[in-house]
Amino acid sequence: MKHYELDVICHHLRDFTYISRARRVENNTIELTFDRSHSYFFHMTRGESFIYKKESCRPLQGYNAPFDTLLHSLVSASKIVGIEVPPHDRIIRLTLAPKSSYKEKRVVLQFEFTGRHTNAILLDENEVIIEALRHIDADSSFRVIRPGMELKAIPPFERKESYEEIEDIEFYLRKKYLDFEAKRIQGLKKQKLLTATKKREKLQRLLDALPNPDSLARDEKKYQNIANIVLANLYQIKAYDTKLKTYDFEGNDIIIKLPKGVVPNRISEYFFNQAKRTRSKAKNIHIEQENLSSKAIFYGNMYHAIEQAKDSQELELLVPKRAKSQRKKEKIKECELFWIDDHKVLIGRNSKENQALLKLAKSNDIWMHIRDIPSSHLIIKTDKQNLPDSVIEKAAKLCVDFSLTQAGDYEIDYCKRRFVKIQEGSNVEYDKYKTVRVRKEGIEIRE
């Protein structure tokens, strides 16, 4: 941000008397809520730092680093003593009186909008660093950012900036957010559409590679014929032979390649087993086709939902980042895995996976399904905890997004798994349920 922008923001923030909440909402974004109802966001990404205004909402994940713990204990519920922007420095300094201190104490929360050294730093009254969003070693800069170190001043630097009149700072900061969000959504959509496309194309390749039932029937007949020919010519086969040259039952010359490591009197059995396996594969090929096709449809629905998404939080919900180490390790074959506010959510991609989910779920887990419409089954793992309404609502939206592409209003029933009774396959009866309504936006909706 430019110095004059920070100066205007500083004058605006001086109208507030205290900070009711301070927390990190994204990797490099800190939310400060002034006087309970005014949230400002400090986006501290290197080379792209700025302040914006929007409505507060629950972050997709919690942060528990030492910086976050101290940010909460020292800044939340603190009284504002002063806010300043030093001359010629792109810095905002908030001097605060923490509520938690047993005697009068001052701390400084300093936001530095300084290119690649952009940072948020907590300081004590003697300008000693308490903690920082990111630490900087002596190898990277002469200004070492480490707890217990005295913070050195930024060297004076005169820069020429173009000045723009800011008439309405609230409107200006909201527009900053809208411009940033539009750019971020465009990038996220491109990335996440590519992810959904790759998954769908992989399934399509597997579908295309499935053998044709007619060719399998021909292969079965061929193996049966070879087995009978081998059986009729066992007396000719020696233990060291690699092929059998003989005649088929029509009197035509034929050369049969013999399997390695199979004794002569078991060779015909080997080919009979090949015929049997081919027959079984031909009989069940439609099951594999249906399994792969339904998964491809699932990712097609995901693609459509990503296209329709309106904000970055919705996009992160649809194709979440696997930030936590345990999420990277966790792979579940029976379904698609999601996380909503640190709650594990499992979604079946076809009837077979819906059945597996019902067996996988524990009695207190939440089961979810669209009423009166064939859809994915969804399980929220609860660990016997009560779930916030926000988790139920987000999960219901996922259930609709991955089951349908048609816009409309849908009713999603949910209950504890123990109240769901399996009838046949993935068809169920359920009791003691609640219902949440979800609107899926699209051109088909008419008010």
C-alpha cells in the first residue's frame, strides 16, 4: 500500500476505542474487529500487502502458532492507546493496552507493508519483539525478526508516490476487497477446474480401456479351444517345451505358446482357468463401467459447482487445500474426503461407495441425503461432538453440488447414522431427522 493510503486509514481507525477480536483468518491475513462490529483485514502477503474491509466470517481453518496465541491474548479485548503512520514509512503502528495484563502495560502491533519484508510484529514497550507473523534471520536481512530481539528501524527511504483523493475510506477499502476477490476467484477457479478435469479425464481413460464384452466372449472361446487342443495333445508336450506345434480340430496348423513354470499335465487347466476368468470379467464388466461412469458424473458435478461458485471460501470448500500433515497422509478409497471447519466429511461418488459409507460410519456420525432424489450419501464425522449449524449448512450444500447440476431449491434430510436402516443396496429408511434447505443457483431459477 502507498503511504498516503495508510495515512487516511490511520485517521479513520482512530475513531475506534478498542479491538474486540484479533485473529488470523488465512495464512497471511489478519482480521481486527474494532468496537465489536467493524472488521478490517490486513493482507500481509509479500509484494501484495494491503488492507480491506468486508463482513466477518468464520475462517476455513484455525491457526495455533505462537504468534496466533499471543495475538489473541494481547490484542483481543485491548484498548487502543494510539494509532500512527511514521513519516516516509509504509507502516501502521497500533499501541494497545491489553485487557489481560494485571498491571498497566503497553504493546505495539506493527504492520509493515514493505515489499518482500512485509510483516506483522508484536512489540513490547521497549521495542523488543514479542512475536511475529514471519521470522527473518540475519542471512536474509540486517533487521532480524526473532522473539527477544530489539527491532531495528527501517532505513530512511524517500519514494515518490502519485496521490489519489480518497473521499470515502469505507467504500475504498470494500472496493479493494472486491477487486482482490475477483482476481483470486479467477485464479482459484482455473486451478480447481483443472483438478476436476484431470480426475474426470483419468476416469474416462479407464472407461475407454475397459475391454469390449464381445471381444471378451471371443477370448473365452479362444481359451476354451486352446485348452481342449492342449488336452488332446498332452502326450507331445515335454517339460522343456515353450510352444506346441500341432493341428486344431478343423485340421489347420496351429502354434500354441505354452505358459512358463506350468507342468505339462496342468497346461490345459491353465487355459481353462483363463477362459473362466474371461467369462467372469465379461459378466461383470457392466459393474465396472457403471462404477467408473458414476464417478465421472460426480466430478462433472464438481466441475459445474466450481464454475458456479461466487467466492473464494466456497471454492476452498469444494476443492480444499490439504494443509495439515495428517490430511496429506489420509487417503480413503471408498469416497471423496472433505474438511469443513476441521470436521471430516465423506461423500459417496456412486451407489457402491454410498453402501461403503453406511458401513464405515459410526452411530453418532451425521448422515445426510437429498430428500426424494437419488443423490450422494454424505457422512460428517462427529467424534460425539455437537456440530455447529454452519457445518450442517455447508455439508448440505456439498451434498447438492456433487449430486446435481440443476438449479433449484432442495431439501436435505440429516440424522445420526444409528437412525438410518439399510433396505437394499444404498436404499435406506431413516427416522428422527431434521431438514435443511439449500438453494442451488443457476439460470433455471425464476423468482
